[in-house]
Amino acid sequence: MDGDKSGDVVDDDRDGCGDDGERVVRRDDAVRAAVEQGLLRPDAPIAGLLDVTGIRASAAALHRAFAAVAAPGTEILHAFAVKANPLVPVVRLLAGEGIGAEVASAGELALARAAGVPVARTVFDAPAKTEAELREALTLGVAVNADNPQELTRIDAIRHAVGPTGSPLGLRVNPQIGAGTIGATSTATATSKFGVGLRDEGAREWVVQAFAERPWLTRLHAHIGSQGIPLSLLARGVAETHALAEEINARVGRRQVDTLDIGGGLSVNLGSEKTEPTFAQYARLLAEAVPGLFDGRYGLVTEFGRSLLARHGTVVARVEYAKSSGGRRIAVTHAGVQVASRTVYVPQTWPVRIAAYDTKGRPKEGPPVVQDVAGPACFSGDLLAEGRALPPLEQGDFAAALDTGAYYFGTHYSYNSLARPGVYGFAPDGGGGVAFAVVREPQTVAEIVAESGGAHADALTTLFAPGSR
């Protein structure tokens, strides 16, 4: 597990990227530079931009927040939830800042390995792990949290067949303490698909016995949810997990549970630039609510994703056409359901803020006008924003979807065979300008055809023998 890598940033109540206004300046500079340098142009009308300075500072803020409340020597592994932005350069950047990887599929495990994340700083949490995936993880020495009794039995069999493993092994439990404001991201409800429900009849006793029968089972894992979960509910879930660990250790008569994986779950304020809550606020609340959590007796694992990356990503799309219908202005852009499926399908729950830029990538000024910001997909509901007051977007301008660094770049939806946009990291170039690095190349039309079975064009027509039709 890694210790503190706080760097030189000292304000514990910020998100680690300096003043929120500084983040806006960096973003505005990057959009203008992306236009000037040709990353955004008529034949490349959409791009994702990642603020490397902000990402590094968020990682530093996370380290600093937990180190500030933990007893000296407390082992803490902050593992990035790879699903939030499953791009190898992003995972490697975070690894360089002392952040490990929490993976939830064989694909995410492969991405973490490609990024160079050490197995000792990797945690495998998938709810539907196959036997082959478990064997690979245990052979590598990756930490594994079993989701349910059947998976634990499967691990028993693998250990019996291959012998002891270097993998730290744990069990995921569900405190069943209720939901936040978004049901789909609440994982501690009574009927959640994740973990062992502790309030089910006989479940808590089964968990204690499972540990008593397996001296190698040394971790407890609980994740209460993510966006929409209040800090008080997160803290309550951690408190119940800590209390269960204390009960297990007392019942078995030894310090068997030595590590608590408390998940992630810190929400992002999607309504403004203000970063709240912060990692520091959450860590202080945990220290108050669960004093024994940071006294050095337990190692800790966290699994933050959205709160590390969301603020530092922007999807920028060219306005292809500006029109009106029924008295409503509509800016038709190249960013829609293919990059923002949650926002398009559930806009009340997953809104995005929109910033308007002119044809040269400069922040657009002018009296706000109510307008829709539409995407390119062929259905009427493909809207990034509806009835939004913005400076009027004209043909050739750019609309930027803000706070999209998590769950937008890596969850492409191939509606209408729309191409995955290029993703570029940016940072100051040392001379007053902006330097870019390719994170993911824009998808080509040829690649779309290949992914859509282009090499097997005759596969279905040749199923029938001559004369059989």
C-alpha cells in the first residue's frame, strides 16, 4: 500500500487543483489551443480534453486528506475505480501519483496491467467473476474481494487446486442501510445485487463463520454507492463495516481482518464550479464517526473514481448547424448520446453544464438566450441540454460539456455507428501556451466497419447450402 504523495499543494479544503477559477482558466486556454492547433476543426468536430494538472492535484489532495487524519504508519491504498475512465494513459498517470487500480472486469485488469499498476496495488471487485478470471487474479497476486458465498466457495476450490496465493482476499458485505438520491448508484439497499446482505436472516453469522473457517480471509469490503450518496450515509456504511470487523476479530480471537476496503462514492457537485464535498471533508467526517478506522490497527483501501476525474475532463463539440423550431433555438452539435448516454436518457439525474465558445475557441459573450444543445444521433431526445440559457451558439461555434472526465470518455455508445472521439491530455507548455498529448486516437470509419463485422460480410449469406432456399 502507498503512503502520502501530497506534493506541494496545501489547501485541504480544495479539490487539489488550486482555486476553482484557475481550473476554468486552464480549460478555456485548452479549448482555444485545441482549435488553434487543429485538434478541433470541421473534419474533427469533437474531442475530449483532460486537464493533467488538475488530475495530479486531485490525487495529491486525496493522499493529503487521509494522511491528515490517520495515525502514523497506517497503510492506505487509494485505488482508482478504472471504470470511471478506462484509458491506459489515465491509469498510468494516476499510478505515477501513487494511486492504484480497482478493477471490475478482466478487461479493466488488463488495462491496469498495461498501465503498469503493480499487482500489489490492484484490487479486483467484479460481481460476476468467472473461474478463469479468479485463477488469473490469484496467480498474479491481485487482491480479490469475493462478492457472495458461491464465489467464496469457488475461491476455496482454486486455492485447494493451486495452493496458497499471494493475493489478499476479502469478502464484500452490504450493510443494507438504504439509498441516496439516485437509485441506480446506490449499492447498500435491501435488494442490492452487490455483496452479502448483512440484515438478511442468518447472514451476519454466516459471515463471521466464513472468516473463522478461513484464516486467509483478511479483508472486509463495503461500497455504499456513488453519485447522490450523502456523506452521512457513506460514513454510516463505513462505521458498520468497521464494527463487523471488530466483531469478527473478537469472535475468532485474533486480528484476522487487517484491512478495510471502504469503497469510494464521493459525489461531484454537477451544478457549479464549486468543489464540494472535498476529500478532506470526507476524511474528517470518517475520523469523527469511526474513530477506530484511522488508529493504525487496520489498513485501508479506497476506490474513488468520479471524484478524482470528473472535474478535469471536457467534451468539446463543434456546432454544425444553428436553427430554430417552434420559437426555440437549437444548436446541433457532434456531442450527444454516444458520449453522454446517461445525460441524454436521464437528464434530470445526470445534467451537464454547458460552456459556449466562439469559432476560435474563445469563451463566448453576449446576452443569454434559451436554447437546446442537441447531439448528432437520429432520435429527438438526443439533447445534451434542453432549454438552457447560454450566449447564442452559431454555426462553427463550440459547445463544451463540463465535468465529463469520468464516465464520458470511456463509456462510448455506438448509436448510429458514431465514432469514438479522440481524447487529449493537456498541460502548460512552459512558454505560456498549452501542450497536448494523445490519450486515444479518434476512431476511423474503417475501424467502425471492422468492429461491426466487416471481415465477415458473407457470414450469414453462406449459412445456406446451394438449393436449400
